[in-house]
Amino acid sequence: MFDFFDLENLLPKIGKKIKVEEAQKNFVPSEIFLPVLNKFGTPKLEVCENETVLKGQTLISYKSGFRVCAGISGKISLAKNKINQFGERYEAIKITNDFQNTEINFEPLKDFSLENICERLFLCGNVDFENDCVPLAERLKNTKIKTLVVNATATEPYLKVKEILLKNYLNEIFCASLKLYELFEVEKLIFVLGTEVRKFKKELLKLCKAEKNKKIKVKIFRSAYYHSDKDFVVKSVCSKKEINFARSVDVVTIWSFYEAIFKGKPFVERFVTVSGTGINLPQVVKIPLGSTVKEITDFCGGIKTEAIKLVLGGPMTGISQYSTEISIFAENSAILLLTEKETLWRKAEPCIWCALCVEVCPENLLPSKLSALIEANEFDLAKDYDLMKCTECGNCAYICPSKIDLVHYLHFGKVTANKN
């Protein structure tokens, strides 16, 4: 249906603004697909085929204590040879919705010790959105924090989830941030707002003032999109002495933390931006994990016939897809449908060695050199040039005047180098 894997030649034009609001109706899928992965260890199925499960019920458990829970109630079956966003096949648990919406929740926590909080986060299946969606409890158990940075900056154009969360859940986000602040006896708590959400600064300052704590700060991140580089934000708002023990937590992670700790809700849903001029009703939708792009886009009024590009993620680091049968998981923040007006139809040209990609790289790498080495299959040499430090933030591809697919070269190089 759509072209595949040439996103970097089709970056949207800056300045195009699409009004995106939170969906007024609840999205209810007819089915969801949850992958059985070895990402967190050896998976153990806690359900049987043809069994009826409740929303929030444990489907898969891991030795660490981490759980994957059902996002809807319904009947279980196994689905093989599903295709993920990277074109890889996987086995999944399929739940066919019975539309009863019967669910299981935990009691809100009363004892907020680190041990109890981590146990709850494991049981609820919470992940850290800034760190490859690893279990949040593992990160909290193995970290020492002196400065906590709550990151509410935009990752890329079009993405509106953080803005919607701040608009509708600011008090909850502030409450959960304070709990982490107290839990780790943090010396400083910094809320970092991107310029696109600076309108929430006054309200946030009121909450800080009510706490009468001078160690809680609100800062505006005055920069272009930082893309996926959380360390760049930390370095921008912390002193050199603070950086080593400063930790960034994404505002989406904070929201899901609040839901698990204070409401007892398993992590089975997330907010996703559905946008672009190729969709009839751009909006932010709260979806059960495992929902298909087809059902989500149908809920948003359907895909326009002029749409030529389907992208999972933002316009800089997202991946082009060829089908709407792909399912949405924790790491997917957006579904973009782009038309020809939004894209730059320009073929990649030879590198002119302008070094703009070097100038914008937050890791001080040489993207042009690395892509040339990867194209020549010199993966070991590319590793010597610190290929594995690449965060795939998309800055290099975005700035490249030759429109070279730098992110895809670097991603391919990292995957291949790891296999070798």
C-alpha cells in the first residue's frame, strides 16, 4: 500500500502546523496482538489458548518479576508470523475483544518504599520510554540520583502526546515527580518544558510554590527539537558537577508511574499522536497496546486517498511502513500519514562533505564518515569510529543538504555490527 523505508528523503516541511486535540471518544479495538519476546528474559505464558481474560490480567511473566498484561478483555489465541515495524516476524498473543471491558486493578500503594514501588512496577509492566522501553523498576533499582530531570520537551515535530498529558494530567505528573523526589532523597528536581509547552509554566510554578521547596525548579528548554537525545537535555539544564548523578525521566513515563502507584492500573495503554495531512481527523488517541494501525486510523476518520507515506514514530526517527496491519506497542509514540505536499520529493545526492551533520551531532560523531564506511561494509572500522554511540536522533539526516538516509545507514550498521 505504501512505499517502504525511504523516510529520510521525505522529511516534512517545517512550519506546517496541524491542530491536534485529544480524542473525545474512547478508542475500542476489536482485537490486539501482544508479542511474546525474549527482550526481558525467557517468557512464560500465564494463559492458555481459548481462555477468556480480563483487562489488566497477566499474560506473560519473566523471572525478574516483569509482567505483560492484557489491554482488553476477551478470548485468547496464538498468532504466528506477525510482522513488526522493522519487518521482523514474531509470535504474538491475540485477544479478540468481548467488549465487556471487565478489568483487574491493584489496590493503590500505601507503603511507598523503593522495594514496594519496584514490585508494583514489575507487576504492572511499566517501562522507561527514554531507555528503549526497559522495565522501569530495573532502572530505578540500579540508579543513584542527585538531580531528577522531568523531561517535557518535544522529541520531534507533529508529536503532541506530552502537550496533551500536561494539559490534562499536570497535577498527577507533579505528584508522581514529587514521590520520586522523596523516594531517592534527590537534591534537586527540575521540570524541563520545551518551548512548545511553555504555556504550562505558570501553572507548574504555582504547584512548586505551594510546596515551598526552593530545590524544585522549572526551566524552559530553548532549543530546536532535541529528538531522542535525553542526555542533551540533562547537559543543557545541569551544571558539570550535577551531570554524573542527574537522571532524566520522560513525562510519559511519569504519567504511567502515577497510574500504577496511585491508581493500581497495569500499563496496558498509552497515548499516541495520529497526525499528518493524510489522515481525516488528526488527534491524540489513548490506545490499548497491541492495537493495529488500521483500526486506529479508521477511528480517526480513515486515511485520505492522497496519503503517500505511513510512518510509525516522528518524521525524523520514525520508520516507513508498507501496511496498516502493524500493531502499536509501548515504543510507538505516533502514526503519521503524509501527503505529497508535506514531503520533500528529492532523490539522495552524493555527500558534499559540508560537515553539517558533524556540527549537529549531540554525540560528536562523524555521521558522513560512518555512513560511507557502512556502505562499504566496513562495520568493524565504523565501530572504531564510535558507531555504537549513535542515538539515532535524526539530526544528521534532517540537516543533510544531500538528503542522504544517514539514520537508516547508521541503524543498519549498528544492527549488523552487533550480529558480527
